[in-house]
Amino acid sequence: MQKFTFALFAIFCFGFASLTRGQEPRAIILFTAENLGPGDLDQDRILLPNLKMLINESARYNSFYSSSARRNVAFHSMYTGQDSGISNIRSEYKTLPTPQEATPFLASELTKLGYLTTFIGTWPYEGDENYSPEKLGFQLFYGQINDDKKQSLRFPKSLNFANELIELNNPDIPRHFTFIPGTDIDKPISYNQFRGTSYAPQILHQATLKFIDQQINDKSKFFLHYAHSGLEPGLNAKQEDYADFLGRIPDIPYSGQKGFSPLYAPRANQLALLQELDRHLGDIIDKLKSNEIFKDTLFIFTSPNTASDAGGRDLEFFNSLGDKRGMRGDYYEAGLLVPFLAHWPKILKAGNINQDLSSQTSIFTSILSVAKNESKPLFLPKTELYWEDQAYLAIRKGSYKLIQKQSLLTPASIQLFDLSSDPKEEKNLAEEKASEVKSLLEAAAARHIAHPSAPSLFDPKVEAPPTE
């Protein structure tokens, strides 16, 4: 750990030139927490005082959509303002498509405006050199580039701190594992192999607080994307937090049958991770308030993707999906709706609840508008939202939502829902609303732009499914 301590000291003693400030934000913080569903902020299993405080002091958007059921697509949308009909990243590819030339990235644009741009957390594009933090405009990076599937997400063997590899005191922990037949999964000792001693989210959180301290002392303008692990699958919480909840609620061991590491008490781990998320959020806001710059901070809290039951997560017990249909990976409402809070008191009213349609594409335009000191409405409502994957498309226009699944072997399947009267998407109106189906398919076709390195089954002359 001596190497780690020295690296932190070296990194955070590095100063940046003080910049002249106008009416633009002193700080812009995009706080994304993994795998939060539309019901997670309102669950009643655990008190989340810091999230509640942020809700009270921010504008809340209850019809805010992820731009994709895929994490890497969602991040790309936030960084470029492009939805998945335009973006060259539209699915979970083994090899990412070649970046589009001259694409403006959020961090690059903010650098031009005098902001120090920093990413802390788990990088969504693994080790692809074309999509490195530097290539996407970030000047500093602290976190994980998870191209090693043998490393645990929360107990990895190393972290990257400003291009220096920091070794952690963790053993090899498989990211995905199922017990061999005959293992006694009711014994806690069977799960010890999936927990290390150096807990990455806590290390990264301390790095975040030190980074903010440094920028406050330097009087620098900064943009921080804090990609918090949140409820990312592989729900092994820090031992101290986990122990607080173990045995306090009914629990059933998870043996790894839905991917990721087994958990002796998955519900206790999820409660511990919600507590951790709330505490980390509170630490950052308290630091900004104590230095009297929270009022000069554009602070956004959201999730790149909605909730999934992967890794043993109990969605029903925590009401993570609310009363909506679906989950992460599909195109029903609960597969796309994510929590969204925005704090910028010069434009946004505290406690305001907005029901207008909006999506992650508006993060790019709204952050740049504020950074340029443009007094424009933020997160403007959309009249139409569009999503696509390799074999799926979905479009929402007004109250109608259409989902189409394309196949090379069978006719396309189409579902149409009227969300004003059927918010749970239970009644398929495709047959009785032929004119609406036709209109929405035409609108979807206009939103789809073929890209040579990101083919889909909606492109002409596609003869085989693209490589996933």
C-alpha cells in the first residue's frame, strides 16, 4: 500500500492554473450510479437522507429515459448528444466500431471552455484504444478499465491513477462463477472467496474527495464525471456495510445462476450498497456546500441504465421497477426509464417535478449551454424518442410507444402501446391501430442512419446477424 499512498500524494499535489470565472458554473458534476430503476429512489426499505436532500434541492425529471439498454451506448449518448439511430455505437460489440470523424465529445468541448475534465470510476469501453478516456477528451482518469474479465468489479487487483497502475491487495476473484454440484451454498464460508480486502469504490471515492479539494484550493473550473458503481451486478458490498444488514431481513443465498459472483445474502448486500451510494453522494455535496460552491455547481444525478436482476439482485423486494414493465436489456418502460435529478439554481427550481419526455441526449447540450453561460431552458422536452439495437428498435411519439423486433428467419414482431391509458404496457394495439403503426415505422426509418461499422438488421442487404 506504500506505492498507492505515494501515488495519491503525487497526483493530488499537482496544481492547475487558476481560471477566470464568469457566470458559468465553477463546477460541473455528472454523478452516474449504475443500475438504478425508476422505483429505486422511492423504495422504503432503507432511508437515503442525502438522496432525499438532493431531490428536495433539485429539479426531478420523472420521464427521463436512458438512450439505450446498453451501458456503452448510453455513455456515448451522454458524451455526444447522439441517440442510437445516429451513433456508431449501438450495441455491446466485441470490437467497438471505428469512431466517427469530427465527433465533438463533451469533455473535449468543456476543455476548450477552460474546464479541467476528469473521469473517476469504471470506464465503459474496456481497453479499446480508440475509446480511451484521453481520446474522448478527459484530461485525468482514475479508475478501472475492465478489459480483464477475471478481475472483480469491486475487488480488482489494480486501479489506474493518472496513467499509473496501482496494485491492490486482492486475490484473483472471478467476475462470473457458479458453484460445483455438492457445494453447501447455505454456509457463509462458501462465499469468502469472492471478497477481497482492498475495496475499489471506497478508494475511488477518497480520490474523488481529494480531487475536489485540490480544485477548490486552486480555484479551478472543473468537470467531473463520477461513474459510481452503484448497484452494478456483482453486489459484494464493503464488509463493514454488509455486516450492518446481515440477518436483519429475510434473505436467500444466490449461487451465481444469473451471472456474476455468488452472494450469501444478496438483499443485505443491496441495502449496504444503497447506503454506500447515499453516503458517497452526501460526502461530495457536503464538501461543495462547506466551501460555498454548491450554489455555483451544475450537479446531475442519474443512472446510465436501469435495473437488472443479473447477479442475484431482487428487483421486486426493493420495488426497483416501480409499476412498470421490463428491466435493463429490453425496451419496455422499466428497461429505459432512469432516475434524473439536476441542480442548477440559476435556471432550475428546487423541488420542481417535471413529467415531460427527455433523454440522455439532452445531457450533452444542456451541460454545454450552462458552461457557455447561455440562459436557455435545460433538458428540453422531446416530442419523439428513438432507440435501436442490432435487432430491435423502439420509438415513442406522444403517448404511443412502438417496439419492433427484426429477425432474418421470421417476420418482424411489432408491439404498440398507448402509455396514457396503459402505462404497464399490457395491451398490444398493433393490429387495431394500423395507421399509428405505419406512422411510427416511418418516423423510425427516418431516425435510423446506416453506419458501415455498426450494421443492424434494419439496414438493407444485411445477410447475417452482426457480430455481438
